Amino acid sequence: MTSPDFATVDEAIATNLLGPWRMSAAFIPLMQKNRWGRIVNVSSGSGALHSMGSETPAYGVTKAALNALTIKLAKAVAGDGILVNAVCPGWVRTDMGGAAAPRSVEQGATSVLWAVELPDDGPTGGFFRDGKRVAW
Ligand SMILES: NC(=O)c1ccc[n+]([C@@H]2O[C@H](COP(=O)([O-])OP(=O)(O)OC[C@H]3O[C@@H](n4cnc5c(N)ncnc54)[C@H](OP(=O)(O)O)[C@@H]3O)[C@@H](O)[C@H]2O)c1
């Protein structure tokens, strides 16, 4: 944390923040044309400011930034039929989560898909896990 590997930080910013931001910028004009869209930023509890520890700083800081991007984008497209939310899949048994994680890939994916399948009057600009709002 106090002597970071900035190559790792740069990579995390590119992957966790700039990738979703560029992707959103590319697709939003098409979504606005159709007056319908869902942007689901796959975030993490590690990016929640209220419970942030010192571990995995590049990951946590960039997921917090992704959460901030979620709020900004949601407000920018409000009224255009586009819902923008951040979701946490929970701790999942993937390459990243490892074998000790309590959740299956299916459970993690379900938490994400909830925000993909939102009805038109669904929430926007929020942070969710398993369809329930979680604290930023
Ligand atoms: N697993 C968890 O417990 C957990 C918890 C909270 C949030 N999440 C989030 O859930 C999402 C999926 O994570 P996961 O657990 O499925 O991780 P994973 O098993 O490690 O898979 C990560 C995926 O991201 C791709 N990737 C990594 N760096 C990339 C880059 N620079 N450019 C393009 N693709 C890149 C990898 O591609 P390659 O296979 O080609 O390397 C891989 O397909 C992530 O956003 C993660 O932060 C996971």
C-alpha cells in the first residue's frame, strides 16, 4: 500500500475503470437511439468505501472508482431508458475467488444477471448483491 507497484495500479485502472468507461461511451449512443439499455458494472465489496481495508489497494480503489462511474453514468442518461447499476457477485469460486470461496459461479452470475434483466421501472445508479442494495 505504501510502496505500490504502479504497473499493477495502471493495469487495474485500465481494466476495472477505463474498460467499462470506454465500453459505456461506445454503447450509450446506440442505447439512447433505442431508448433502452442496461449497463451492469461488475464491482466488488472490496470497492465499498464504508468497509474499506488496506488490502489489495489497486483492486479496491479501482472498484470504488467504478462505483463512482456508475453513479455518474446513471445520472447522465437518466430519462433515456437506460439503467446503470453496479453489482457484486459475492465471493465466488473462480480463478480470482479461489477454491475456498463459498459461492458457486452460478450464484455469482445470478447476482449479476439480476441487473441485466431489470424491468423498465427498475432502479438505476445503485450498488446491489443478489438483487439487494448494498452500502457504497
Ligand atoms: N470471484 C470473486 O470472488 C469476485 C468477488 C467480487 C467481484 N468479482 C468481480 O467479478 C468479475 C469477474 O471475476 P472472476 O472472479 O470471474 O475473475 P477471474 O476468474 O479471474 O476472471 C477474470 C476475467 O477477466 C479477464 N481479464 C482480466 N484482466 C483483463 C484485461 N486486462 N483485459 C481483458 N480481460 C481481462 C480474464 O481474462 P483471461 O481469462 O483471458 O485472463 C478473465 O476472463 C471481476 O470484475 C471481479 O472483480 C469477483
